[in-house]
Amino acid sequence: MNRLGHFIIAIGLSCGVFSSSANETFAQQLLQLQTDWAIANYQQRDDAQEAAFQQLQQQAASFVASYPERAEAYIWQGIILSTQAGVVGGLGALDLAEQSKAALEQALTIDPLALDGSAYTSLGTLYFKVPGWPFGFGDDELAAQYLQKALTVNANGIDANYFYGEFLYEEGDYAESAKHLEAALAAPPRPQRELADQQRQREIRELLAKVEKKLNKGKGRS
């Protein structure tokens, strides 16, 4: 083999090692962002929580700047911004929700299947939680479309089923809501997401209790 052949092989091996290392770094940073979000969302309150989300917003922006070609980065930027909107409330919440929507839409243009279709789930949730016109961009029809699309990608996912179940509860479709909440409870655990899964299951049980109360009340009237 000539020198050029050895050189090409060496470059190829070097690129493979670099690519593997880069992917590992990306995965570590993504996990750190997910972990920090769970702590801020579930374990902190009041001023400490607002400060934590301000820091997370900066982390997410830096993550996107480092990996502008990765849909996962935009998805988590969108999740952080939408959660921060709920924490901040008031007039500032809508601006954060708009930023979240833009990040999630960007994720869909890159890879709609990234993180098991999480961009669909998060966009659908935004559309049903943000006020409608003239105050915001909320839209129940779009919410249903995005949430249903999320389930076509990840039929057994905890978040896809929980948020669709929550949407159905708000729409008054309690029987279907119960089905999706039960599916969410039965969802397989997510690796290294123990805190998020534990707290999500608590939220599911709380909502399911409300749904069952509505269903039982309906039976009493029949």
C-alpha cells in the first residue's frame, strides 16, 4: 500500500475516534441539561427556581450554539423555555413561549423523530396551554394534531401519553384521557431519567384521580 493509502486510512480512523468522542460529549451535555431541568422543575421553588431556569436558559442557548445541527438541542431548549414560561408567568411568559415554539419548530425541520418525537409532544402541549387569540397563539386543533402525531412516533412513551391524556381531560373526554394516563403509567423507564420519571408518575396519578372522579360522577348520573 502506498503512502497515500496509509494516509487516507489514518485520517479515516482519526475521524472515527473524533466522531465517537464528539457524540459522547454531546450525550453527556444533553443528559446534564435534562438532569438540571428535573432538579429545577421539581426540587426548587420561588426565587431559587426562577434563578435556576435563568441559568438553564443560558445553558440551553450555549448548547444550541455548539450543536446547531442537532434537533435534540433545540428540543431541550424548547422544553426549558416553555417550563420557564410557566415558572415566570405574567407578560414575560408569552415571549418565552414564543421562543420555545420557534426552537421546537426548528427541531422538526432537522429531525422530527429525534428523542422519540418529543418536539411534537412539546409543541402540542404549548398549543393547548398558551392562551388563544388575541392574547397568544394557543390552538386546540393544532394541539390535538401535534399530540396525536407524537403518539404515532412513540405510542408507549410516558410524556406522549401523559400530555395527550391531560389535553383530553381539559377537553372533557375523560374515558380516553384515562386510557392514555394508564398507558403513561405503564411506560418503560427512561435511562438516567429517574427523577423526571418519578415526578411525572406522581403527576399522572394525581390527574388520573381527577379523571376517575369525573367518570364516577358521570356514572352516578346515569
